[in-house]
Amino acid sequence: MQEAITIVWFKKDLRLTDHAPLSEAIKRGLPVLLLHFFEPSLMDAADSDERHWRFIYESVDEMKTKLLQQRISFFSLHAEVLPVLEQLQTHFYVNSIYSHEEIGNAISYKRDKAVAAFCKQQKIQWQEFPTNGIIRGLKNRNKWSEKWNETMASPEYTVLLQEIKPVSLPPTINNLDAAAHLPQTIRTKNSLFQPGGETAAWRYLLSFLNERCRTYSKHISKPEESRKSCSRISPYLTYGNISMKQLYQSTLRTIETTTYKGPLHFFIARLHWHCHFIQKFESECRMEFENLNRGFNAIRTTINETYVTAWKNGATGIPLVDACMRCVTQTGYLNFRMRSMLASFLTHHLWQPWQAGANHLAKQFLDYEPGIHYPQFQMQAGTMGVHTIRIYNPIKQGKEHDPEGLFIKKWIPELANVPVEFIHEPWLMSEMEQQLHNIKLGIDYPLPIIDVPEAAAFARKHLWDVKKTTNVLTENKHVLAVHTKRS
């Protein structure tokens, strides 16, 4: 007779605390198989990058080390999920599978539907638990905030690891061990990026709550200072090294004792905002590919590959734009305002469809979260329809948030000798001034590929013209009904 087991399928919830599926599976009393997958289909996806999988590998590696100390095996496989489940079903009686609901890209959604069909056919109970207060199948936002607050205030799930009854994998499946199949570049730490894992998550959080939050509100918009003053907790939320509930409750406890209450209340609002956008995506995931407001489908219908390539390579000739792109490419991090400016510049100044750049930035962001990425990209592109048109002026942004050009010079060494008065608009230098400062525009650093004021004026006129059309106004009714709260 086959041994009855329960499977805990770890997805983007790579932690051993406040973990509902793990907690409930242990209570079931059956032997528990702890499984994680490096799925080739996801690893090869257009929005995927090695930096994401290195972070995941580091997170999994830490979990395996902690569990081995208690003689508990954790299996991370380089394989697709469904074939492994099919093999497991021939060796065991898989009684149930526990996991969190995943708000991912279309590939993960298709995989989940295939797993659901398999479980139904095999009479396996697959119990999914909500992730960070996101509600599956939500039709409107009525009382969503109240429910989210209730979830955040509820007790953490207790995980009694010592009560786990371990399971061993059959050799044919164990041979798929990720550590033996993943590229060395994924299995090797890279100091340019934040490290993955539960320990690092709490280290970043506590240093923020105890010290770095003091300048959070002051520096949140500044590309250089934000690297220290912002929480930097986002990748740990993306991959579930820490739960939103743990983050929320830890922040509230700190507010009770700290003198820096203002910045932390602001931070709490951002946590709510984080989940608010993921809920948008969960409710209408077509926005991974389509304009949320279809009334904008008639604009930006062609791609200028020269423009898009210059944008991707940090070679547009607009210093702050290029510095931001080079920074996020090399480190995986960029503050929110500068991310918004990159999306705005692509879609407004370069007049390109947001789809031309969405996957590229997804690959650069270490904390890439589909549920935030696509709604935000569309908000900056103006294709949601219900928000005001916002066009970031990259020259103005540079002068306000990097007035001395320190961030620009850090990431664009070609401009190191350019004086402050020209650092945001180097094309204003005369030939003599260029010689004086040892730079030749158009050779050492590109001339601007567009005229910033003219491009912004063009975009502003066309967007407002479309925004007033019947198609957009009709679509807005649907957007407001699904994505905003009604009294």
C-alpha cells in the first residue's frame, strides 16, 4: 500500500515563519514533503533574469540549511511542476497539496490551472491560502481595505517544525536537484545585489525601523540617498522571505516606541499601496499584455527599435534617464520615482508602447512583482484612463533630486568632468567648453535622441485628445467599477 503524504509547495513564500500552508500541513498529521521548483518555463520567460533566480536560490539554500539542522529535508528541483507531481503520485498516495495563491505572470497562471486539473482528476485536495491580503476572484473594491486591515492585524501562523514527519524522494526525482542543474552564475553570490533569505530580510527591516527610516520621507524621491533611506525590503516581499503581516506588525510595534512616527506611518501607507496594486492585477491580469483602458489601443502602435535600444542601454543622451537605467541594470534597485520616470520617458517622450519596455525593466528589477509592475507601467503610460496624465520631465527631476549631479556622475563616468551647471543638459556646452572639460558630445556621450520639451508637448496633446474620446470614457466606467472603492 502506498504511503499517504502531504505536499507543501513553496512558491513565492520562501520562509519558515508565518507560513499558512506549512502550518496547516503539519497539523494534518501526515508525513510532509517540502517541495520547491526552479521551473524552466518560468526561467526562460521574457520577464525573467538570472538575478531573480540567484535571489531565490539563496533563499532556498538558507531554508535547506535551517531545516537540515532539524533533520528535515527540503527538496528544490529543476523541473516543471506537473511531471513531478505525476511521478510522485505513482510512488505515494498524495493526499493533499498546500500552497499560497500566486499572483504571477501568465505562465504561472497557466501552470496553476494545469495543476488544478490534475488534482481534480487524481482526487488530490489542493488547498491554497491567500497571499498578503490579496483576494482571489474579487469583483469590486467594496470593503477591501477593511478586510486587508483585518488580515494584517490577525495573529501570525505558528509553524512547529519539530512536528514534521519527513518524506524522502524517489531517486528518479531526487536526481532533479536544482543545485546540480542550475548554472554556476545563479549559485554564486553577487555583492552588487541584495542577498536572498529570511535572515537578510529581517536584517534590512530592523536596520530600517531602528535607524534608516529617519530620512525615509526626506529621501524617498532621490536616486542616490534613497538607496540607504528606503527600506529596501521589496525583494523580500516579492519572494516571501517575510510576510506582509510580519512587516506591518513589526512597523506598528516600532511606531509605539520610536520618535520617528511620521516616516513610519508613511511607510505603512506604502505597504497598503503595495497590496492595492497587486489586487488590481489579480482582478484583471490581462494588463500584463493589454491596455487596461482599450480606448488607448489606437495610439503608440509602432515600435522605434533605435529609441528602445537607446533607452535599454542607458544611451538616450538624457543624463538622469541614462544614469537610472545603468544603475538598475547593475544593481537591481532604483527608487520608485526614478522607475516611474523611466517608464514615462519611454512611453511619452519616446512615444513607444509600454509593452516595448515592460519586460526589460522586469528583468532589471530584483524585486520584480508582476502585480505591481504592469499596473504601474500602465499608470505611468497613461493607459489606465482614470488617472491624470503625468509626464516626468527628466531634466527637472535631475535638478530637483540630484542637483549636484553626483548620482549621474557615479553611473555615467563619461560625464565626470562636466560642471554642475551643465550636468543635466550637457548639450548646452559649446565646442570650447567641451574641449575644456575633456568630453566630446556625440562621441564620448550621445547627444539627446529627442528634444525633451517638444516630445512632452506632443505626448501631452495626443494623450489628452484620446482621453476625451467616447471609447476611453466608456472604458473608464468599467475600470472604476472594478478597481476603486464605492460607498
